[in-house]
Amino acid sequence: MKDLFGNQIEDKPVVVNIYADEVQPKECPYTKEKWFYIGIVVENLEHPLLDDIIDERYCNNFDKDSPYYAKNDRIIHWSEINDADTKNISKRWLEYILNPEKSRKKFFAYILGVNNSKLNKEEFNTNNEFNSKYNRFFRSAILYALETFYPNKQIIVQNIFHEEGQQKHHQYFPWHCIYRMERDKQNISFMCHKITFLSKDHKEEKKSNLIQLCDAFLGVCTSIIHGIESSKSSEYREELVALFLPLLQRMIEEPGNINSSYAHANRIIIRFFPKKKTKPDEITRLLNQFYIERKLYWVEQKSKQLSFHF
């Protein structure tokens, strides 16, 4: 594209922050195979997400003397949503995602589910097997997300934030994926040299709100896929799963539907890997091993519960 004087106009680069979390291990209720999941939320700093998520958390009420402030100031961890307060914060966040008028330009997210039972152990460092696998798939997930969300764009990654976990102490994980991506991709550059690890406590760091959001998004999706174990507090997560189910169904059944009422195409994505057990050296070259078809066990669970009551 050229301006009125015939000069080439360079596209403005997209500047992003990346927030990441993981879930592992999860057993498939059908095959008993073991899975782990990587969740990524990408924030385009030209259309910032963080302030919106904080506003939704507190319902725009930041009066610390308000009786509602403490209710809205709770840490969100999917597996610990066990009361009305944590459920209601999560519900507002999920409703934000479901509302394209609010989220279309601001919420970009990708989940990669990896079937650990189908990976060939020879491909990975046996001394630290999980971190070796996670490091490779984490890099793959970031690249796929960025190139899907912002095709043919120059991308500047300001920071990568990851929930604190065992990866923080791994010899390579905090820096190696950044080094590899910057080396291998001409259109992606980094303003950081290492991943920043955050706790889930937004009282310590406000950016942890997006770590919690990533956890809620990852938790609701994996609960739909793997089901929810019944407990005294599971009703709160059941309500959130029922709310989010229509979008996950479209993510799986209609991933490219640009006319979807959720406007999720190329913006809210889930994929799984691999279709079949891999052989040595196949991980990096069998791109057709990625797929999106998956049974949703929670739907079956709910159907059985309803038929039992009748």
C-alpha cells in the first residue's frame, strides 16, 4: 500500500502481551489416556484487555468500603470455585468472552490439548520428561496463536507471563522458547528475554487478573471435555460450564464460521495433538496430526443425570 506521494506505507506492528497457564494431568473418560493442556490469552496492547477484566471483576465499583468489594476481590482458580462469590466473578468474565461487542477486539485465546499417552518418549528428555514436552508444545502454541490471530503482520511481544509452576525452575523453559522463536521467525520479535512468572494473586500484581482469566477459560473448556466430578461445590462450576458450552461447541464444530454470533473464528481456538501415536522424529513434521474433533463428556454426563431424574 502507498500514500498520496507514492511512498510505501509500512503496516504498524502489533504489540502484544501473552498470558499462559496449564492443566495437567487430565484423564480421558472414554480412553483413559492422559492429557495436558496449554492455555494462552493474547492481549493486543492497542486494544487492552486487562482494564476491562478488572472492571468486570469489581463491576466498576472500586470502593474498598463497599460490602461488595471483598466479595469481588477473591482469587479465581477454576478447581477452587466453590461458592457464589468466586462463581459470580468467573461468570462475568465468561459472559464478557461470550459477548463479541465487548470482546471481539480484545479477547484472543488458544488452547492446545496434548495427548500425553500418544507421544513417543524417545522424542523428549527422559530426565525431565514433562518439562521437555511442555517447552516444545508451549513454543508451538504461541507461534500458532500469533500467526492465526495476526496473519501477515509484524508482531512485537512485550512480555510473556506464565503462572508460577515447575517450569520456573527448569533450566531452559524461561528463556529457550523466546530465543528459538526470535531466531526462527522474521516477523516476530521480543522486548523480553525471559518469561515472567506470576502468582495468581491479583493483589500482588494486577496482571495476575489475566492469569486467572486464562485459568477460568482453560478450566471451563477442559471441564466440558473431561466432565466434572460431582461434589458439594461442583454446582457452581456446572453453572459456568452450561453457560460456556455453546461457544466451545462452535469452537469444535464450526471453527471457521465467520458468521457465528460469538465472532470466534480465528480468535478463540482449540486444537488437539496427536491423532495417532507418534513415531520418532514425527512430532515436528506431522502437522496433520492436529485436529479439533472431540467428544464432550460433560454433555453426556448431564444427559445421564437428566434421564435419571425422569
